[in-house]
Amino acid sequence: MSFDGYKTVIKEGDSVILYLTINQYYILEAKNTAVSKKGATVQNIFQTPYGPIICGDLIGKLYGTKIQLKKGWAYVLQPTPEFWTEILPHRTQIIYSTDISMILFYLELKPTSIVVESGTGSGSLSHAIIRRIKPSGHLYTFDFHETRAEVARNEFKDHGLGEYVTVQTRDVCTNGFGKEMENKADAIFLDLPQPWLAANYTTQVFKKSGGRLCSFSPCVEQVQKMCAALSNLGYQDIQTVEILQSQFSVQKKKMSVLNLNILKTQNDGKCEKSEKEYVNFITSVLPNSLPGHTGYLTSATFPPCY
């Protein structure tokens, strides 16, 4: 239950990030016992590549503590939405931190915001939204798949975030968001195969003061239909971006200096060879291959109804 605010001491039942390397970390619960696959109550032991760790021994330790293992060591860290995005169990394709950061920016979220999301999926974006809008904001998230919605609801509760989110099972493309959601939201996010169908119902969900909408679509054909629908519904400031993250490397380079004296010697009929001069410098270099396409983010503003 340590997703809701930062702590200094690990308490029983807290979710803890076990950090081994920059690309290797896990989430576990600080409990003395666990239920095995056969239904028996056993000691809660987590196996790592560097040796086992008794999860109950983490209770009372400080976050950031270095834990000695048989073949190395690990650190116990505070769980964050960024960590959760990397290690969560995938029930659907998820949105990663690069796109999440821009979604939160385009939606203009703050601690008092009321946000509507569809669909919930694996809850990657939902955790980041909740962190941005709590303690006085609220997230209403919809998914047409009942089992996925129930699993997400239990995860939010286990992570101590249940009071900030309401999970509902609903096909918003066909049935809308429900009468109880009318004039309630400051921001809406859509991650749907046909977001333009749900867009028809979004105008009823925004507050009279208007709000922001953002949609994630992997295909440009989806973007075209979505932009056309938003324009017909009276949305303004419609724009679409693609976020591609690249990592520059700093390298030392050597470049030859262009010798222009050769032009004079050619006019005189004389051609004297001279040693080439070089200059050394430090520069940034792009990688040979860039990360692949994830999706397009379409954002728009719904104007106030004054």
C-alpha cells in the first residue's frame, strides 16, 4: 500500500521495488507468509538471480536500504508509476512512460482534476494519472472487459489507491459514459480501437467550463477519423504528434581541414603536395537505429459552454 505517498520505513503489506540492475527489478510484498499455488500458507520467499530474499525481513527497513544476497546485493525502493509500467502483468498492450508524460501534459492535469479514461487495460496510465490528480482529484476509468476491470480494481485497492479511482465495466463506444458522468470531467483520455465513436459522447461529459481531450491511436487512419469527428463536434486546437525517444552518445571525432591553397597553386600551374591538417572535437551522435513507432497522440480542447 505504498503507492499512495512516500514513506521512509517499510511496513507489513507494503509493495516494494527490489532493484538489482537498471534493467532488472521486481515488485514484491513485504509479508511474512504467502499462499502457494496449491493453496498452502508458506513462508514468503522471493527468488532472484543473486539468491533468495525473505520478504518478511524487509519490514521495518528504510526505503533505499542495500540488501545483501548470496551472490550480490539489491536495493529496496519506493514503488512509482514508472516502475509499475515496466513490471506490471500485461493484460493488454500498454502505454509507456515516454507517451504517458506527454498525455499528462496535454490533459493539463492538476491535483483537483476529474479525469475520465477508457479503456483501463493493464492500468499503466491509470497509476500515473492518479499520482497527478490526488489527493482531491478523481479518476473514472472504463473497460468493456469485465475480468480486466475487476483485476484493475483489485490492483488499485492493493496499492492503496482505491479511494482515488472508480472502475466501471462499460462499452463507451456503444453506450456512452452514463448519465451520472454528465458535466463532470475536466479531462478525457481515450485508448480505443474506434475512438471517434466514443468522441460523440464526450461533449456531454465535460464540465460547462470545457476541458481537454487526448486520444492514443497506433494507426494514422484512426487519427484521420478521430480528427474529423472532433472537428465536427466543435473541438478546437486539434493536433497530433508522434513521440520518438532517441539517446545521443557523446564521441570524440576527427575531421580534416579543407586546404584552399590548392586553388592558387592550380592557377599558377604549380601543384605542391602538403600534409593534411586535422581538427579534433567532441560532438553528439545519434544511434544507428531509432526506437520503433508506438502510436499517435491526438489532443484537442473542448470550449466552454457560456
